[in-house]
Amino acid sequence: MQKITKNQLLDKAAELLDNGTVTAVLGWQKGEFDYDVTPALFENKEELFANFVWNDFCGANFSKYLIKHTRKVEGKILVFLKPCDTYSFNQLLTEHRFDREKVYAVGIPCEGMADIDKVKAIVGDGISSIDCGEKIKVTTIYADAAVEIDGKDVLEGRCESCKSKKHVAYDELLGEEGDVLDSNRFDEVARLEAMTPDERFAFWQNELSRCIRCNACRDVCPACTCEKCVFGNPKSGVENKSPANSFEEKMFHIIRAFHVAGRCTDCGECSRVCPQNIPLHLLNRKFIKDMNECYGEYQAGAEVGSRAPLVNYTTEDLEPGEVFDRRDTDA
Amino acid sequence: MQMNEHKPLIVAFCCNWCSYAGADLAGNNRLNYPAEVKIIRVPCSCRVNPMFILRAFQRGADGVIICGCHPGDCHYTSGNYYTRRRMAMLFSMLDYLGIEKERTRVEWVSAAEGAKFAATMNDFVATVTALGENKRLEDLRCKK
Amino acid sequence: MQRIGVFVCWCGSNIAGTVDVHAVAEALKLEPGVVFSTDYQYMCSQAGQNIIKEAIAEHKLTGIVVCSCSPRMHEATFRKTAAAAGLNPYMVEIANIREQCSWVHKDMPIGTEKAIILGKAAIAKVNLNAPLTPGESPVTKRALVIGGGIAGIQTALDIADAGFPVDIVEKKPTIGGKMAQLDKTFPTLDCAACILTPKMVDVAQHDKIRIFSYSEVTEVKGFVGNFDVKIKKHARYVKEDVCTGCGDCVSKCPMKKVPNEFNLGMDNRHAIYIPFAQAVPKVATIDPNACNMIKNGKCGLCAKVCTAGAIDYTQKDEFIEEKYGAIVVATGYNHISMDKFDEFAYNQSKDVITSLEFERLTNAAGPTAGKLLRPSDGVHPHTIVFVQCVGSRCDACAEKGKEYCSKICCMYTAKHAMLTRDKYPDTDVYVFYIDVRTPGKNFDEFYRRAVEEYGVHYIKGMVGKVVPEGNKLKVQASDLLSNKQLHIDADLVVLAAAIEPDKSARPLATMLTASMDTNDFFTEAHPKLRPVESPTAGVFLSGACQGPKDIPETVSQAGAAASKVIGLLAKDKLTGNPCIAHSDEMMCNGCSSCERVCPYGAITYVDKEFRMPDRTTAIRRVASVNPAVCQGCGACTVACPSGAMDLKGFATSQIIAEVDAICK
């Protein structure tokens, strides 16, 4: 389904390694299964050609990894960035989280990534191999013939409401530049807002009750790059590495959403990695939607150095009570 | 009915320069408000971290109110403008999660508004009392 | 573990009347860390303070909780008590059981229960208190005064007379400001020049004062006691230290048709000019936009006639960097533009003028040498209409004008009307007003003299329209008291235009991080108790930049600002508020969120090498708070996502401990 091919990416990486532009490549490699592709740093061509992967399951956003790797790698790192990743890339630059000079960013087009749960819903369990080409060919241990699936039918939720095919940062672009899309990403938030408080409560109770506090959402989040998370810090007063009571669960998710409000680029990684399939992005999108409506449109990471709504103000801002009124009168 | 009425626990964060002084003035003028209100002094309303509010709810508070200088009158020039944005967003989020929006409030009370302070607290306590105990935040995670 | 002493005050019956103080003291004895608890009639009294001091010594207390009146009342008292007994004063916390408990609750059991909870919260906080020491910073013993009008002049003189060096930065070629343009001053009618110019000379001759005229402040860094200021001295193409101010160059300059700003464009000056005879510094300035030599290299006459050799066509703007301990803003005011007030025909007729133009017309050094003549034809006007409140006291929703009262117009109009009638008794003078406001010493007497002795026609009502017709101005107005429409054929119409802060004030406020109101007047630290200080430490306000003022008020405020500056500069070191933000470098991400919300610019970033958990080292960007600049609001603590930023005295852990104590 992807327009750009693995060989194109490998050629580019090889070229940049050969001519000394970069000394390492941040890319994807196969995990335990074909569909759990994981990020990897390749420091030579042999490793790269042996293990590099590019397919419909390369959802991982590399921006956050640059913090760690730019501190260690001598020379520049080549990083492949999908359009949505470039927003996180810029946001991290806004926050001075890594040295731009140490990165060579190659923008790559993305046709949307596949959601393995949706694939499993079609083929059932026991997937033995996946081959991504025009179609996604899935073989299972239970069937002789491979099942062919159109990537468009199994798109990740975040890709269905993709906000942008435009790269907002790169040193070099492979393929064609896309546009910022007029996405429907706030529809689900609006649907929740239209519910009664009781319905909303029931919805979130059902979702959040599944949280096992594995911290995957935090660990993958390109906005959660704190040297030490407040929830893991005894001095913060709210430390709870694992929740002591049911309340701390929600506190974690509310505070996490608040901490990334205005910094969250809506990349959707939190929901992608959640093993319990909690739609965590709906918390972040709520903040984004509210901030857009109350303080003017703002897309974190659209440009480096922009000032997020929560570290800004005008003297004419809405009062907290009016924020509710605004919606009540709209409804 | 009156006998068993739930006595709510209200935490009020007051900025040192305006609202805390407003609360003092309410005292000077002997303007009564319910003892359920417990005030915590902060230098500025912008010192109030959402974590404090959630912590209060976690430990059993039924309502949390934040009082600061009127917009434009902040002792630190802009602190309450940040408070206004932060709390607007936080409260909207709590409402989104289905928590009663009446349990949280921001009110601007100047050092001269002792009467407003007392009236605000009376009203807030009445509102929160009517809602009853704050179960939702606690129950949010538990399965039905 | 702390060793905490609890002291419950009765405040006579103020607290003890509704709170069982003994029960409170007993209950708090059981709290963690408490080793001593007692109650006493008046804790703030000498005897009460002695109880505290003795307990500190006897029980080796490390922290104190006083359950008493508001901390706004006696926190300082009890901190001093603690300090006197050798305890760090910041180990004291107050539980407010009077204003916020005994005075607002009537029922003894309820009051007592709440007092115990408030006490517990204070104890929980003290358990986490740490001794704090205020930071110290040195003071540069030099002041900067921005603006050289009467406000700046008076402030500078007062500071310099106290022995501290002062620099005045004035954007015009001369100091003197608006007052230098005035003719006479109300209510005594002494001539403005006669009282101002001696002060200007004093400034020029004062060995502690430097004047940077034709200059602007372009950059301000630092903080109270330690400002670094960059001043741009515009090229005047004349060597200031060489020019004698003889004026030979001016009379020889062939470029004579430059509108004279000092006379508000009512006559012309030369391309090289001295604004007025008493200018300080009395040196010529070349207007680069008018001078042929500078524009296209043709002329050079002034250089030929200057025997002193002061002319320098190649002069460049010069930047001066200087350190100051205090900055006084005295940027003054201007009249608002009359462009939006078409109904008064200001832009259609030369004979509709503003009051300041009227001042110049009646000034002996003005364009008409003091004779009251119409600007259009030089004829003596026989009917003059003064219109009050043009652009003042406007509707909030109106698109033009200001909501506030400009304060000085009533009095100067009375002065203009009176002087006109005095000098030219054949003139009919009408004044249209909304209200006549004359609060001030001898002000109302002055106004009544204008009406009663000089026969000025005061009419309550507004002028609706002025229409130029032939050599007359048809004035349509209403007389609200007799409910009549009036039509007056006037020869001259004088508009009392509203005044507004100088346009340079807003960018200056940004540089100084000093706050302004919506009208661009500088905000004072407290409207009543700290009227000449800006909320930004080390920045002081003098004159009309803070709000409309007449001369006596300006001079007294200028003196007050000077005394505040002197008080600051007299100190060798400044002691700061120790309850300020600080960043834990191990947790800081260097993300800049805190810097963006800091109203004082107290936060900067440094790159530092850190040992990482995996034993490597990495250079990380971390925040650093300037303790002399931080005022301790705490905005940064919430903006910080990692929790690295905390506030001393109001630490996150302390507030959470209070929350926990209150919520059980």
C-alpha cells in the first residue's frame, strides 16, 4: 500500500552512510512477528541491509528516539519521518530536546498504517507471516492460502482521520509533498461532548477501567520526554509508579493529558501502543479541540518556536465558566 | 432530610494578594460562611497545579474552588491569566470525563470584596451540598 | 523529623469566643512532629512572644505553628520572634483561625473543629519547611531617568542632589518637555519658562547629571539594582561638546521651510536648528530629512560659518551601554490625534486649533510673538469658542477618544479664557463643558474668577458641529441648562484634546517588563500605597506616564519617585524574597515552558554536563532562576511538565501536604 518502497529508503540510507553525511540510521526492524515492527538504530550498512523493514506496520514515530540517540551517536543520524512524525520532530525542537545539527531528516510519504487488530478481525488468530505489497498478504497457521487485504480496509484509527500529509520539517524529501488535510479528527470528541454527563461518565468508566498502568502510552509519547516523569519521582508529591488506588489511575491520565496539552501533536502513538485499546488520544484531542475553540487554532509542531496556548494568554480570554456555557449554547 | 444532609468538604485555594485578603476582610466584617470551606494560601492563583485539585478530590474533597485577583489586577501582572486558561481547560476535561462541572470553580475576588468572598463560598457550598458526595472521580475507574 | 511547637492564640475573646483554644492546643499535640503545644491570651504581645522564644530554647524547636490571626497581620512579627530565638524565620507557619475561622463561624464546636484542621494543615506544611535565606545582590549606584520633561527633570535633580549620579535620556534634541511649550501655568499664572528654565539650567550644570538628548533607550536587561541599559544616541551631525549654541549656522541655513515641531507646525524652522532659545543642551541639531548636505551632499554652509568647527556631516548613531540601579519612567503624554473628530473641522480649518497650539499662539516666544492672531489670516479673533472634553470621557464603546478624564483641560481652559479676556477685553469667550472639574488648591477660586470677574461664558453642553464658512466658524452647540440650541459665529475654536501616554511608552514597558493598563498608562505597584513604583522592582514612575497630571502633581510625584530611588540606591545590597522558584537540574528538560510564562524574565538556560543513569555523560539544557529577579508567583511551577520547577516556601510537596491534612 505504501507508495515509497523499502529499496528506495535503503538506497537513500546507503548513499548517506557512504558519503559520510550520517553515521547511523534510525529505522524500523522486525519484531517478534512481522506486524510488530520496532524502532532500531543501524550503525553500519550490514546491519541496515540485514534488518531494515518498511511496510504497513511501520507506525512508530522516531522523533522521541532522537533525544536518546543524538546524545550518544557521534556525527549525524539519518531519520525517516512520516508527515505526522515531523510535527513531533518540530515540537521537540521547540522544546530544545535535541540538536537539530545532529540529525539528517528524510521525509517520506505515508499512505496510512495498518491496524493489526483490524487484520486479525478479518483473518483470525495465528498469523504466521505478513507480506506487504500492493495488498497485505496474511498467512495463518490455520489456513493454507494467504488472505489478501486491502490496506485501506484496515487503516489505523489515527490514519483514518489523518490531519496532514505535509511534512513540516525535513532536510530532504522522498516522493511528493502532500497537503494539510481537512480531517474529521474531532468528530469523536464532539460525539462525546454531545452526550449527557452520565453517558460520558459511563463511557470513560468503561474505557479507563481497563488500564493496567503499563506506562506504554507515556513511554511512547513524543511529548512525554521528561528526564524523570513526575509519576516516577518521589519528590513530586504525586509519585505512583503503580497505582495505589483506583483514583491514581485517572489522575495519571488526566495529568498526563494536561502535561502534554499544547505540546501534543496528536500523533496518536498513545492509542496505538495501548495494549488495552483505550482511546487515549480522545483525551488529548479534547484539549486540542478546546484550545482551538477558545484560544484560536493551534497545531503543536507546525512550526518551531511557536508558543502553545497554555503558556500564553490574552486579557480577553474566556472565563472557565464560560467555556461550559460556550458548549451549552452551541448544543 | 436535613438531619442526614451530607456535609461537603471544600478546599479553597486563595492567592495571597487579593483573595486571601478578601477572605480576611470577610472575617473582619464577620460575614459568615460554612466551616466546610478550608483555605489554602498560595502566592498566586497560577501556583495552583491541577495535581493539587485532583489530589484534593482523591482525598475526599467534594468541591475545589480557586480564587485569584481579578484579571488585570494580578500582583504578578499575568499569573491569573494563566490560571484562567489552565483551569478552563482542566475543568472542561473533568466535565468531559463526566465529573459534575459544579464541583470546580474559579472566582476572582479582590482584597476589597469580603462580601463577595462570603457570598461565593455560601453559594459554592450550597451547590456542592446539593450534588452530594463526590463519588464519580473515585468511581471512574471501577467497572460498573 | 522536625520538632514543632504549636502556639494557639486566644486573641482575647476574638478567637477564644468561638474556638475552644485549649482543645485546639491539646488536639494538635498529637500531630506528627509536634513536641510542644500551648495556648495564650495574646501571642503577639511581648509576653506571648517570650513564650515562643522560651519554648524554642527549651524544646529545641525546629519549626513553629502559630494558630492566630491572618498571616497578613502577624506573620512578620512571629518570624522576627523566631529569628530572635535563633530559628530560621521561614520555619514559621501561621494557621489563620481568626479571620478565616472564629470570626466567620458562630458555633463553638464547629469553629474548634475547623481550627484544629487548619492547625493540622499548617503543621503538615512546617514538617516540610526548610530554612530559607534571602539572596543578596549588589546595587549599582546610578539612576536612569527616561524622559526629560518636568517630571524627569525634577526626579533627576532630587536624586542628584542626594549625591547619586543620574542620566537623563530624552528623545528630543532638548529637555523641557511639554512644559517648555506652555505660556502661563494655572492657577498662579506664573510663566512656565520662568519656573522651568532655571531647573533646566540646574540639570545642565549639575555635576551628577548627564543628559543624553536626541537619544532613546533600546535595550534593558537585568533587574533591580543591576540594570544593563543600551542607549541609542541619534546622530545630530553636530559635535555636542564643541557647539557653543551661538546660532550662526541656523541663520545661514538656506533650508528654511521645515515645519517647526516646537510650535506644532504653526511656523517653520531651518534644517539646522535649536528648538528654542533656552534649550538644554543648547546645541544645534541637523534634521537629516531636511538637510541638503546630508541628503545629497550639496550645501555645507553651516560647516563654513561654524567658527567652532562643530559640524560633522559624517556623524553616526552612537550606542552607549551603562549600568543602573534604578530606572525612572517619565515619558509623559501627548494630545490625541484630532483626525477622528471631523465634527470639529480640525483638519478643514486652520482656525480650529488644539489647546497646546493655543499655548504657542499666546506665548511670547511663539509663532506670533505672543499676539493672539488667527493662524489662517493673522487677524485678531473676536469670538473664541473653547470646547472641553474632546476625546476625554468618551463612551467605552465609542471608536474614538478615551474613557478617562484628562484632568488638566478644565483648568488650562479656564486659564486660556481668563488670559484672553484679560489681554483682549473686546473678545467674547465661550467655554462648552460637560462638567467643570476643579479639585485642587486654589483651582475652584481660579475658575470662578474666570466666570465672575472676567465674564467668560461657561455653557454646559457639547458642541455638535463646527462648519467653516467664509472667514467664520459656524459653531452649533446645545445649552443643556436652558435647553436651547446655540449657533455661534466664531473666529477661533480651541479644542481641549484628550491626552494619552507617549507612543514610546508601550515598547519601553515591554523592555522593562513593567505593566501597563489598557490605555497604555504605566501601572503602579499599588494604586494607593505604592503610587510611584511599578510592579517591576527597580522601575519607578514619574509624571503623566502613570496617568493624567498637572504640573504640581507631576512635581510632587517626581519627588516621591526620586525619594524611592534614593532609598534604593542608598543600600549597598538588596535582600530578596527567599520564597522564589528554583529548578531541579536533574529533572529539568530545558523545554522553555517556564521561561514563557515568567512575567519577569527571571529564567534563563544553561548547557550543563550531566552524568546519565547509564554512566555516560550528556550535555543538557537546564533552566536557571535568577533569584534577584524572581518574585515567587509560581506560574513556572505549573507550566513545568517534569515537576523540576518548584517554589520555595510554597513547594508542591508542602501544598499537597496541606491538601492531605485538610482532606484527612
